[in-house]
Amino acid sequence: DFDEAFRTVDVILTPTAPEVAFKIGEKSSDPLKMYLADVFVGPTSLAGLCALSVPCGFVDGLPVGMQLIGPRMHEEIPLQFGHQFQQVTTWHLENPTI
């Protein structure tokens, strides 16, 4: 499916996680929630693709990340997209308020 997608796009952008960051230890009693936190990054690794997670905002003082996925053996693509994003935003310079 990824190979098919990369026939028509240069990069795939997804959330890094299905919800905003949680406080340290907040989900440790719920293994399923901990597992689901990786639902977007797992398939990328399993498919052998290169990806980069970049901060892209905050919700209620907690950071939000976006994942840039590039085609296999083309690490430069998500790195270039991430660099360009950081040139026009300041999210990577800001800290959580919580």
C-alpha cells in the first residue's frame, strides 16, 4: 500500500500519535492505550520506510507531532520536508506549558 501511495506522492503526512502527548506514567496502567499510542509509527517501521516526527503544535499545553514518511531508501525526503516546515514555523522552539 505504501509503495502504491508513493507512485503519486512524495511524502505522507500523518499524526505521530492518535492523541496529544500524555503525562509520564499516566497510561502505564492501561497497556492497550500504550500500544495504541504507536499505531501511526509502527507500520512505517515495519514497512522499512524512513520517517521523521516533527513538533507541529500544542493542545491544552501538550505537544502534538506530525510524522513525515518517505519512500524506502529516500531518507532525504522527510528530512527536507521537516527542515522546510521548521523554517516557516517555531513549534520546534517552544516548550509544553504542562
